[in-house]
Amino acid sequence: MGLLDMDGAGAVVGDLSAVDAVLLDMDGTLVDSDAAVERAWRVWADEYDVDLESALAIAHGSPADRTVRRLLPHLDDAAVAASAARQLELQYDDLSDVTATRGALELLATLARFRLPWAVVTSADTRLAKARLAAAGIDAPVLVTVDDVSVGKPDPQGYLRAALLLDVPPELCLVVEDAAVGVQAGRAAGALTAALKGVDADLRVADLAQLAHLLTRSRR
């Protein structure tokens, strides 16, 4: 599926008419939880005597256990699981400033208008994902979390599962991410990818409102 040009002003020009479903990452993409995530990693890093900047540099978009294993390679499997559980525990009730990202509600309204199915695919566990989506006022029709897969991002398993649950071939899905590890997962699934925050993908957008505009334009 091809789309990707820039017009003379440097704006993205694309044809999204072949997209039959949209698969959205949660943290940083659909839900603005960056401050809560950073607070949790700060406390965790202090408890485990890990450099905070090193943790934040690799944590975004990855399952907690994968990040812990990279930061603390000397831990055995049981210790990794306990450490990852502690990191998630720090996030469960920290929802005071968790909101929908800019353009998220506009995008979801656009998907509803065109009857495009969508799902959330996240490296968070089910408890955390449901809490953050609720805090942001978002009710995901299909939710795939780290609890639903044996391997997290950048493995494509989560996105492949979401496509299966929506009954849409992965190659007709648009994966929307804000982290390179998530884009890798989307590409490995065979999907078209869009990314925020300047992350390299098939399509780069400033926010989800711009993506909503592109989807609308492709269906006129």
C-alpha cells in the first residue's frame, strides 16, 4: 500500500482510502500519560538504583519486563517479573493528569463516521490500560494488552491479534504509534504505519487531528 509524498509546502500527502481498520497504541498516542509514566519510572529507578535517563531512554513503548531485563540483565526471570510488577504498580492509581491526546477524540469520531473499526494495542497490562483509557474518556471496542500476548513490541503479535479480532487483514490496517519500537511491530505485522513526534514511519503526522483530516480527505 503506497502513499507517501510531500507537497511543495512540506505537508504530507497520502491516500488512506485502502485502510479498513486503525490500530492505535495507547500511551503517548491515544492517551497523554507521559508525566505519569515518567513519575513511575523515577520512583522505580530510585528503588532499583538505576539511572533514570537510561530507563526513560528505552522504556517508552516497550513492555515493562523487557525494559527491566535490559536495565538489570543480572536478574533471573522471577526477579524480572517482580520488578516489572512493581513498576506497573506505581502507575495504576496515578491518573490525575491522564487525558486524551490532542486530536484523539476527533480521530475516534472520524472513525465512527466512516464506520472504520479500531482497536488499542498497548504494552501496558489490562488493568493499567483500562484505567488510563477510562481516565481519558475513551472506550476501546477492542483492547489488546501485554496480558494477551506472549511477546510484546517490537514483536508484531499484538497487532496481528488486533487485526484478527477485527477480522481485517493486517495489510489493510493502519498502525498508529509514537515510538520506534511500536512502528517496528506494526511493520512486522505487515501493516501501514503512521507515527507522531517525528518518529520514522510510512506516514508522519503532527497529531491525531491531522490523521483524522487525512482519513476524511481519502474518503471524499
